[in-house]
Amino acid sequence: MKDDHPVRSKLVYRVLRVLAGVMTLIFSVLISYACIGALFGDQEMLIDFIDEDNASLTLNIPTILAIVATNILGVASLALLFFSINRFLKHAERGELLITSARNALRRLGVAMIMFYLTTRLLAMLVPALGIPGFVTEYSVMLPIFFIDMDFLFLLIGVVLLTVARALGEGQAAQEEAKQYV
């Protein structure tokens, strides 16, 4: 009886890659919809993103620029996240984890997670500070606390992925050294 483990494994990796693409697309569309909607007057979704109750954004030029910048950074970090996941899963599917390309994909994945964390923090702090009157004076004592949120997991996962990428690099170096002895 033939073992269909490699076939099932390839199917799992392909399903994971499709799932990563769908999730990335959904998050990108949600961020873009919230930011573009706020620019055209529908601020409800953006207010939910920045966790402000009963707040109304004043759409002045700095606020508009902050919304556009965070939207671009958010979509860019999600795109980098998707392409890095896709590339790493391709390497994992082939069993090629101790190569430079896989390590670089994992490193980019960590950087994308950290970028996404910083983007969510920018969106949660910069947009209200520029667009909600009295936000800075009301929350000036609590501003450092805004960096610790559920989105903090993006930062932690990003740092862990960077560490694992470094460990893969050391594993690759050890493998090269072992090849020289044989």
C-alpha cells in the first residue's frame, strides 16, 4: 500500500497558502474600506478601529494624510505578510527550510508582523490625536499604555519569527560545516 503522506502534506500547504491569501485580502479590504469611508464621511468603522466611543473625527489635512498614510502602510505590511507566508510555505512544502531563501522569507514575515503592529498603533494614536479635539490632553498620561493591546501579539510574533529566522541561519551554517567534514 502506497503512503499518500506527501500528497496530503502538499494539500495542507496549499490550503494554508490559499487561506493566508484570503485572510490578507479580507484585512486589506477592511482597512482600506474603513480609511476610505472615513474620508468620505462614514467614520463609524474607523472609529471602531481606533477604539474611541462617541468620537467624531475632524477631517483636516493632517488627519487625512494620517489616514492615507496608515492605510498605505497597513496594506503594504499585509502584502509583505502574504508574500512572505506564501514563500515560506512553498519552501516548507518542499522540505527546504535550511536554505537562505526560506530564512529570508521568515525574516520578512517577522518584519511584516512588526510593521503591521506599528501601523495599527499609528492608526490608534496618530489619527485620534490629529482629528479628535482634546484627545492628547485627555489621554496624555495613558499614551504609553496604548502600545500594549491585543495588537501587541503582532509585535511578539514578529520578534519570535525574527528569532526563528536567525536560528534557521545558524542551522544552515551548521549544516554547511557538517558537509565540509564529510
